[in-house]
Amino acid sequence: MLDIKFIRDNSEAVINGIKNKNEKRGLENLLELDSQRRTLIQETDDLKNKRNSVSEEIARLKKEKKNSDSLINEMKQVADKIKVNDDKIRTLDSEIEKILLYIPNLPHSSVKVGKDASDNTEVRRWGSELKFGPDSEEADFEIKDHVSLGKSLNILDFERAAKITGSGFPLYIGKGAILERALIQFMLDFHIQKHDYIEVSTPFVVNRDSMRGTGQIPKMQEDMYHCTEDDLFLIPTAEVPITNIFRNEILSITELPIKYCGYSPCFRREAGSYGKDTKGFLRVHQFNKVELVKFVIPENSYTELELLVNNVENILKELKVPYRVLELCTGDLSFSAAKCYDLEVYSPFEKKWLEASSCSNFEDFQARRANIRFKRDPKSKPELIHTLNGSGLATSRLMVALLENYQTSEGKIIVPEVLRPYTHFDIIG
């Protein structure tokens, strides 16, 4: 959430930022409501000051046994006016907050202005995109996609998953389930041992305040699975419960930075996915992910963002999966992000890059919504912290890249070397 004072003082920059993010809703009548609120607050403060001074006068008159009825009657009218104003202020506060909750975070000044994903900038890539087929130097066989590989090896069954739940939900079987579990365990261990993250295991359902704190609601509520009876939400990412660990708390600077990682299943309705490629793992409603979340002081947050991206890259290098890093333009940034890098893995069958991780700096946007602050010393005023998160990584599209890049001419799958201590087998066939 943006600070109303910042919006008031920088309205043109905020309007441009909203426009550059392709958001349809603007400031609406926010500034007018804010002006009304400030006028009412000033008027009410004046009335309260008058009431205080007259109350002293009434007390003096009573002490001197003089008549104060006229002043008492006047103060009753003042008290009634104060109550009316306070009610109006509360109504305005509610209306202002409703608008603020739909205003996105502003892009950082270093972010390229662009319309959509086609304007993103490739920063670097690692590995080579394998090109299978009779004309390829890498292989002399036709590559299979991850769906047919999973079916032929009896490690994935999307058809039975659809019978159990519906389309967009995976079913792992045998060595497929073991490979998925191995991938999660490897990534957790690597981030803990090599990158000094602290593991957390959080609830997989959260309350409304938690979803509001990280920016998923109210704007994106239609994409969330909602348990109406208990007013709880299935988490779209572990970013939500992990970030909200410190909601309404004040941390000490001596505790920072705090770096948490955690595994969770993620649930997304993908309400806007009509017409997009939904085959297999390309777009699912449930997937597994290892999440990385950082709580840092403001002046270090962009250094921490680069380190976060590097942490995710190290996983992909260990797995020997071709990937590239994109810096997102303004039009492709998420609602809450000030700056974001996407890491995409390569699918030889689809002949395209698939997003497997997003690493974002939210600056103080989430912290203001969730009221997460820190103090530089015991006597200093609390400041809003900066929060960051990154997928470290999501397994669904990473599994596509693993299965397709590690397949053999016999239709088998070679297990990446770093996963073998977890799977206890080196080939699926």
C-alpha cells in the first residue's frame, strides 16, 4: 500500500506509475476524499480544543457558584458536532482505504517502461537450449513432451487427476512422486546449507488479514480458493504465510536481514487463463514450490534482490537446466512489486522458455499493509521494513524442463546427479 501523504505530494508520479503498470483503476476521487478528511479533522480538532478550554471555564464558574448553563448547552452542541464529524471521518477513512488497496506499488526508477512481456529485457542466460530431432547435433531422436513421457513411464497421470479433482491438478506416481519429493528436499537443503536461509513450515491456509497484507486481496481475490464457511484462503504461494509471520510486529535492526525458506503446495484458480496453454504442467491449479522470503533494511533491499536472483540461479546450475534471467518491464510487473526478475527454464519440446521463478522487491508496499516495522536502536522511531520474495523454485515447470532435457533415445529419464542422493536411483525407465 502506498502512503496517502506520498500520493498527495506526488500525485502525477503515482498516476504515471499506475498507467505504466497497465492498471485500469486510478486514483479515482482519492485526493478529493483526502482533502475532505483533512478539513474535517482540522475542524474537529478546533472544536475539541474549544471544548477543552470552555470546560475549564465551566469548572471555574461552578467553583465560583456562577451560572454556566449557557456554556453547558453550547458544549452539548459542540459535542454533538464532534460526534457527527468523527463518524464522517471514519466513513472517509474506510472509503480512502478501499481505494488505496487497489493502487499498485510503483515501479522502481530503474525498471524499463514497457507495455507487456514482449518488452522485458533478457539479462543473461546459462546452458544451451537442446534441439532434438534428426537434424540436431545433440540427439538423433524425436523428443517427447513431458506429458507423454510421464504417461509412458507411469510417473505422471493427468487424466486420473482430472477424475479425482478436475483439470489442472497433477498426480505423481512411483518414481515420479519420489523425483518431485527429491527436488523439493534438495532445494530446501541447498538454500539452508549454501545460502543461510532458515527453514519454516507454515499453515497452508491463511486468514483474510494475511492475504490483504501481501496484496493478494482484494484485487486478486477471484484467483484464490476461498473457504467461505471459515473465511480462510488456500495459499497461492508460501510468500503469504511467511511474510505475515511478522505482521503487526516491530523488529530490531540487529535481527536483520531475516531470510526464510519454506515448502508449500500452492493453489490458484487461474481465473484469467482462458485461451492459454494448459497442457500438463504448463498451467496448473495446484503445484509445489520452495519459497524464499527476506526482511531487510530499506537501503540494502536492491542488493538483496540481486543476491536472491543469484540464489535461485545456483539451484538451476546444480540441476544443469538451461535457463535465462529476464528483467520485467513496468507493464509485466505484479501488483505489489517495485522490481522483478523472472527466471525461465527451457522446454525443448515446446521450443520456448517457461517461467519457473519470480524474484521481487516490494520495498515497503507489503510492510505498510501488514504493519511490519523495525527500529534502528531502542530509542529510534519505528520504520517500515522492505520485503522480498522469490520462487526457489516452483517445481511444475521445472519438472517439464527436467523430464524433457534429461530424456534418452529409449524414452527413459536420467536423474540429475544432485538429486540421486535423494531418489536413490539414477534413471527412470
